[in-house]
Amino acid sequence: MELHDQRNLDIPAAAVNRPPRIGLVIPCYNEESVLPETTSRLLVLLDDMRARGVCSDDSAVFYVDDGSRDRTWALIDELSRQHPSICGIKLSRNRGHQNALLCGLMTAPGDALISVDADLQDDLDVIPKMVEAFSRGDDIVLGVRKRRDTDTFFKRFTAEGYYKLMASMKVDIVFNHADYRLMSRRALESLREYREVNLFLRGLVPLLGYRSSIVEYDRAERFAGESKYPLKKMLSFAWQGITSFSTYPLRLITTLGFVVSLASIALAAWALIIRFVPGETVPGWASTVIPTYFLGGVQLLSLGVIGEYVAKIYTETKARPRFHVDVVRGAAFARKRDEHVTGPFA
Ligand code: UDP
Ligand code: MG
């Protein structure tokens, strides 16, 4: 049997006593400036792991080109011809980091896949530790940032505040863990069953429930190019995480409605009393106008939040495909290479 057919069977690598086949899945959007350096570092890492028997010879890197507008795909194509350990998956258009990552995870073969960012902000040296934890039987190994010295104060403050906010809403996410993680074939196949369109992978992974562990690392600076997550995208991603995993904002509206109703009963009582107390002046416009504006604001905000959830129902019920694969390259896809690829085929 060919090795790459192994992934369809439920036999863990450890059971057949061979080093596991590992895939490194790397979403790339306009990353031409970092790819050559990233590739050389990853090749060194793979060689080292092979030499120590940590991973199999056919372990590979899977770049997922998320509809880049620069030379990213041309580079990946070239690299895949030069190195047998480099493979490429090209999406038909830009679908965003989470979808690109999901595409890699659903498409690349391997006993376990590790997701890493193209800019190598996540320390590669912990990859062998992740694989060792996997070989000991962990299905999920999460990379957790120990320090964030390299982040700006703003980024650190908002990111850490966000993890705390999520925790206060009882959303099960791991503090300071982003998308640097290893997942076993079993965990990946379970992830495949989650069909949601509004993806927030770091919230989904804890729901799988398999045995998991943590490795800590220090986050480095992006060594070239710019962040592909400007503030606007960041905020929308944060909101996505909240609304995909918590109905807490809706409950907050109910509480708010309750409080405002109580306040208006108190106000009505006050108005009645004042009506019958002789000598008091008739209340002026301020007491009419202020509650009107206030209530108008509260109502609009509440409608907006409810609308966000309705919009989510709208996109989820349409259940459009989350990505389309355009082209694949590399030895792992040898048989698919010249076929017309129409969708996820793992
Ligand atoms: N990325 C992507 N599609 C996008 C935006 C980003 O595939 O639409 C990739 C990007 O190439 C990188 C990873 O997602 O490999 C993380 O992006 P980035 O490093 O810019 O985010 P940051 O580290 O600043 O949060
Ligand atoms: Mg980055």
C-alpha cells in the first residue's frame, strides 16, 4: 500500500511503528517577501526532524495561496518544482485567513497537520515538541504565547482583553492561543463535520474534546512584509468570534430592556406624584427629550445586535462552500496535479 493512502485509514502512525507523516499548513496572502526565507527555514527543520526520526520522509510543507495579488503563487509553484517537500494549494480567490487555513487542513494529507503563519512569528522550534506530544497520544497540541514583548502595547492590551472578555462569556478558548497548533488525523476528520461558514477555528477546536496539551513559545516579530490583519479586519474577526460562540450579547439586551423598563416605571411614578403636588412647576422639555433620545439609542443598538445574529443565520442557512481549490502542486498531490480540481478532495 502506498504511504499516502494511510490517511484514509484510522491507524495511528504509532501503532504501525513508523515516524508520523507531518504536514505543515501555511496560509499565504501576498507573502512574496517572506516565502523564500520561510521555505529555507522550514526545509532545515524538516530535514532535522527526519534525521532524528521525529517525522517520516514524506512529511511536507503545504502553502495555501489565499488569492494573493503579488507573486506568491508563482513562487510556490517554482518552489514545489525545486523541492519535493514543498506543495502548494491555490484557492480560486481570497477567502480570508480562517478559510485558507481550513482549506489546507481539509486538503493536505498526513497523520497530523500543524498550522503556522507564513511570517514565522510563531517559533518553529516548538514543532518537534508538538510532534513528540502527538506521538505520545495527544490529538491536539496548542501553541500558546508565553510573552508578547514584540507586540505593540495596543495589540497586547486589546488581544489579552479579548481573551478575558470571551472567558467571561463562558466561551471555551485557550488564553493567548491563536492558530498555531497540531491536529491529528482523527481531530481533523472531526473538524470536517463542523459545517459553519462563519469560521473561528480557535473556538471550534476545544469543542472537539480530544486529548490535548499545550506548548509555550515566545512570539517573534514579523520579519518582512506587513500584517495582513489591519485593525478593521481584527475587530470584525473579534466580533465574529463572539457572535459565533456566544449569545451573551442577546441576553445583555434582555437585561438592558428590563432595567430600562424598571427605570421608566419609576419615572412614571415620579411624574404622577409631581402632577398632584401643589406648587410644583410642570416638568420641562429636558425630562421628555432626554429619555426619548436615550431610548431611541438603546433600541437602535439592540436592533443592531439582533440584526447581527439574523445576518449570521442568513449566511449559515445558505451554507455556501467556504473555499474552492483552483490548482494543486507538489509530490503529495502527484496524482491530482493535472486533473481539473473542483473542490476539496482529501
Ligand atoms: N492571511 C491569509 N489570508 C488573508 C489574510 C492573511 O491567508 O486574507 C495569512 C497571512 O499570509 C499569514 C497569516 O494569515 O500567513 C496571518 O496573517 P498576519 O501575519 O498578517 O496576521 P498577524 O500576525 O498580524 O495577526
Ligand atoms: Mg503575523
